[in-house]
Amino acid sequence: MTRIYLASLTVPGWAIDANRHVNNLAYLHWIQEASLAHSSASGWGIRRFMAEGRTWMVRNHTIDYLRPAFADDRLHILSWTLAVGTTSTQRRHLFWRSADRQVVADARSAFVFVDIRKGESTPIPDIIRARAPLAEPGLALENAPAEDIPEAVDALLRQLERTAELPGIYVDQTPLGKTRPDFQF
């Protein structure tokens, strides 16, 4: 699996709440979608996990909403693995608005690997562990506070504009929110 997953979306009308900004549930939806897409890009989509009788379940999400996002904002979602334990992983997700070069939300998630039949956590197999490399500290993203990230993200996105790909970065050409066949159960 590539170290950092990068996808983009234009905030749709359904994501806007009565306060006229992106609702917190939309961020949860995009976190799950980015996590699934990152795994799927490595060859471990939902269908494969189901065939193996195992899957990922959320233990918790923590989201810091740093500034509001609005309808039609163009957001980039960067998602990567922070840590891999015996039965769980920790992921980080940044929501970056390029128009003003700001992180609008900074989220961390814990996912537990579960044996579907038993309904219990189970050790992450080595084959999956090997496909979940941690983000490289040299990318200045790993555990940096959100306020220190704009320069690193901006530099990364500018570099991607100049070259089609970067080692360790998976740029998803399908915007989040579009139908993805591998997400079907």
C-alpha cells in the first residue's frame, strides 16, 4: 500500500447543514471512504476482506474542526497509517482547502481488525501488515500539529502538479463521493 492516499472532492450540497457549512457527518463519511479507497488501491477492498472472513471496524474517530468548509469548496483529503498494532491500526486524515491553503479538519481514527464469524478482534496478518507502511517522517506530516502542516501539504500538492506521481503517494483519480464498485458488499 502506498504511504499516503490523496483524493479530492468538491463539497456537494448534501454535505451542508443548517449552519451553511459542511456537517460533521460528511467528514465521517469521507474518512471512511478515503480509508476504504486507500485499502482498495492496495488490493485489499471490501470484497477481498469479506471473502477472507475478516474486516476492519471503527474503534473511534477524533476530528478537530479547524475552520468551516462550504458548498463547492475543493478539498483534498490526505490519509495515511500512523501505527499498526497487533489487531488495530491508527490513521490520520487531513482535509486541505487549496483555495486558501488551510487545513479545515484534522482527524485520527482507530480501526480494529475483526473476525466476522466470531465478532472478535483478530491479529492482522503479515500480508496485510506488509501492505500498510507508515508514512515517512520526512514528509513532515506524520504527527505534526495541523497548524504546522500547510507548508508541507502545499509543497506536496505543488510537486504533484509538476509530476504525475511521487513515490509513496497514491493519487486517486476518482473523486470521493463517486460510485466505487469495490465498496459494494
